[in-house]
Amino acid sequence: MRIEAYLFFPGTAEEAMGFYRDVFGGELTITRRGDVDPSASDAEKDQVINAILHSPDLALRASDAPNATREKQNRVALSVMGADEGRLRAVFDALAAGGTVDAPLERQFWGDTFGALTDRYGINWQVNIEAQGA
């Protein structure tokens, strides 16, 4: 068993997943409704019904959804964790570009370096750089 994040976007799933591929690397596969549903209307044919970004560190899925919004949501944050400080700082900066830093990436009382942000698509992220020797 495993748990994977599945994100919903208001018609911007392909754009958002391309952005995440640029941030994290990996292989992006996109299935549009018109690829698999011969009854899809012209307006529906380009809708993303499943996108998956796979890398050694990540499996992230997404689709377009009519009830999705670009507004910031506050119930879930995706956490990126590890000890590679250079890579994690670069990930934080890339995700923050065009978004909002909610908590700067700084050393915390528990010893790790932590920051939080909302990216340009309204998705909340947390980055935690583990203290050496942790």
C-alpha cells in the first residue's frame, strides 16, 4: 500500500504539472479526456483526466475538475523532506516563484530548517531540511 497526492485544478492541470516537473524533475504522462472518451465534447477533449509525475522521489497525480479553484486551500499541505539542503532550498525557491511564502525557510527550535508556502496554483507546500545527524 502507498498514499499518493492527487491534485485538482480548474483547467490548469497540464500547466501546473509541467511546473512541478520543472521543479522536481521526472517523467510526466498526461491523459486527456479526448484520448479515451470518444463521446467527449469539443470543450471536454483537452481536459486532463489523469496526469502523473513520476521520479525516484515523487509520485504526484492531477486532473482538471469543474469544481476546483485557484484559491488557497488550508486543509492539506504537501511536505517535501530530506537532508539535501541545496536541493531542498532550490525546490522551496522554485515552488515559491509566483506564489506566497507563508513561513520563510529558517532553522526551527526542533533543529531542522523549515518553511511553508503556497504556490502559484494555490497548493500548500512545506519544506523540511533535516538537521545533520538527525
